[in-house]
Amino acid sequence: MADDLSFIRKWIKRGLSKDGKALDFSNRGINNDVAMELAENVSLPDIEILYLHSNKIKDLGLEELAQAEIFAPLRELWLYENVIRDEGVVALAESEQVTKLRYLSLYTNRISDDGAVALAESDTLYNLETLDLSFNRIGDRGACALANTGKLKKLKTLHLDANRIGFEGMSALASVKGLPALRELNMKYNLMDPQGLELLHESTKLNAERVLKYDDPREG
């Protein structure tokens, strides 16, 4: 990385909202090296929303950002369409800088069960209200961890579309014992095991409040 970091100032000037609350770093071609520069050189205490989607951030870059001051004030973090795997998600879930996060978007990455388990077991994401994990590689183990977590007590919306969730995960999600505030569960385009589908369809918790959104082959 060149010593000249003027590009960061230009990005901030271009991407900062008028009220100073949102910063758009999306579609900047940000890779691990640039992510490290951002982690070391950007501290904006008034930022509440950070857009980092549609970049090339991998685990090492997210690990650095997760410990950086730029994450500390955030209420919303958009990280979709990067190259993030489980290691990066584990670092994010264990970070002390994410305690204010209410919205976290991680769809279209490469996250599997270990990443989902880390999020479910996080001691610092307790304010999270929306979590988007669509279009990843999460299977039954990750789905069960999320369904049974007692730590995401404020989570209202969970997106699990286009993953690899089968009967075991669907069964756990049908009862959602660990998500007392859940109001919306999206899980289209999974394995949709017939027995699991029946459990979801019959779930008093999910269907009484119209929480569930899923593809039912019995319809249409």
C-alpha cells in the first residue's frame, strides 16, 4: 500500500452523508490491504451507518476492522457481497466494538455453520435487531444455534434464504426457543425437507404472528 493515503480523505468526502451519520464505502474495490488502512486511519465517532458492501473484503480485513474504532459507534453495518468466511465472522462476533449494532447484513458471502454459531454465541451483539445471512452456506448446525441462542434477545428479523438448512435446522427454527423477539423469519430456497416443512407450517409461534416466509411446494 502506498504511503499516500489521500484516497481515504477523498472517499470520506465523497461518501459521508450530509448529516454525518452515514458513510458509504461500497463498490470501492476494498481488499484486505485497504481494509487494514481504513482500520488504522479512520475514526469517525458520529458515524452510525457504514456501507462496506460489494467489495473484496476477506477474513483478515474484517478481523482488522472488527477491532477498529470506526466500528464502535455503528448501529448499522452493511457487509454483503464480499468474500467473508467463518474466521472473519468469528472476529466480528467476538469484537467489543459492536455492542451498538442493531442491523448487520452479511448476505452473499461464504459463511457456513461455524460463522452462524459464532454469531449465535456472541456476547457483544446483544442489541442486534436484524441479521441477514441469506445466500451463504449455513446448514442445520448453524440454524439450530441461531434458533436456540439465548443471547440475541432483541433480534426481530432473521434472513436465512438460500442456505443449506434441512430437517434438523427447520425443526429448531419452528420452535425458535432462543429468539423471543422474532417477528420475521425468511428462509426461502433451502433444502425444505418435507417433514421439516410440516413443522414450520404447524408452528404456533411462527404462524400465529405471520413471522415465517418460505417456499412451500404444496402451494401453487
